[in-house]
Amino acid sequence: MEDKIIEGLAYALPALVTGGVAYLILGRFIEQDNKEKTFNALVEKKRESLPTKLQAYERMLLFCERINPSKLLLRVNPIGEDTDNYLQLLIANIEQEFEHNLVQQLYISDDSWKAVTAVKLAIIAKLRSAAEESETAKDLRENVLIDYSQQESPANTAISFLKQEVKKLI
């Protein structure tokens, strides 16, 4: 009886060892295959989303260009001589541009979005401070243009930042 148990173990033990090794090898093969599929899916997803991200960065760059005071003042002319009315018109134009591009925050980095919102707020603050020192809409235009001819516009800083972010993507 003992001989039959030993003989059975002699057949079963190698089969169990072989089965265990096969199970481990097959498990690792399946795990590696799953990792490879996940990696390929991630690469494909990034490849497909890159054009959308680039388009979002393009739109935000265009937003910064459009709210750059030197270009904004050329595009938006005062209706009358009242400084406050012209200031409100300029701010409304900036806000409208911003709202038009609001959804782009989904596709750009958080730092880029913060830079864009900071530019918007900085330009509006500068317009308000220039309006306080101006008597007419024409004076407001001149004061803002003089201020930005002496210092770099925050829009240019944001544009540089956006360009660096795009270089990271490409």
C-alpha cells in the first residue's frame, strides 16, 4: 500500500510542479499582455486627443492676443466721451471673449488656465486704474497705450507660457 502511495506521489508531484509553473508563466504572460494593451490604449488616446489639446491652446493664445490692450483698444472704439462707458465696453468685450473660450479649460493644463485667468484679471485691473486717472474715453485709450508701451503686457507673458506648454505636448 505504501508503495502505491509513493508511486502515485511520484506521478502526481511532477505533474503538480509542472502545472504550478505553467500557471505562473501563463499568469505573468496574461498580466504582461494586459499591461501592453493598456499602454497601447493610452498611447492611442493621447494621439487622438493631441489635436483637441493643441486647438484649445491655439484658442487661448488667440484670446490673449485679442485682450492685449494695444489690440483691444484698436478693435473697440469708444462710443462717446464718457470714460466709464468706454471702460465698461472694454471689460464687456474681454468678458465676452473669455466666456466664449471658457470650455477650453478642459483641454489645457491647470497652470495654463491659471495664467490665462490671471492675464484677464490683470488687464481689467489695469484698465480700471487707468480709467480713474482719465477724464475722457480718449484719455483712457492714451493712458493705457502709454502704460503698455513702457512695460510688457501680461498677455505677452501668458502667450510665452502657453507656447512653452505646447512645446511640452509636442
